Amino acid sequence: MATAMRVLMLLFVLTMLQVQGGPLAAGICYTGCNALWVTCVAAAGGVAGVATGGIGVPAAILACNAGQGVCMGACIVALGLPSP
């Protein structure tokens, strides 16, 4: 009985010590997406965050925005990554 209790306590402690690295990994991924987006918009001749949309926005900047959306969506996978 005492051995089973020790094993359960050990499992409990090991479970409590596991750290989820997913939020950190996702934050790094989101930061990378934003850095690429700013670079893409600058290369297209714009300033990130200035254009509000509409007819006056060049197609290249719209493509940068779409790419950022895809990149951000891919970062969701990183939220579930455990790291001990």
C-alpha cells in the first residue's frame, strides 16, 4: 500500500512539474509572422498598419495581409506543444 501511494505521489509531482511551452512557442511564431508582414508591406512600398483597406491599397499589400493571416493560423498548432 505504501509503495502504491509513493508511486501516485511521484506521478502527481511529475505532472505538476511539466511546463507547457506552447504559449511561448506560439508567441514566438506570432512575432515572426508580424516581422515578416512588416517586411513584406515595406517591400511593397507601404507602411505596416497605415492602410485601412479599400480600393487604394495595392494588390501586393493585400497579398501580404493574406499571407499574414495564413501564418497566424499556422501558429495555432504551436499552442498545444508540451515541453518538459
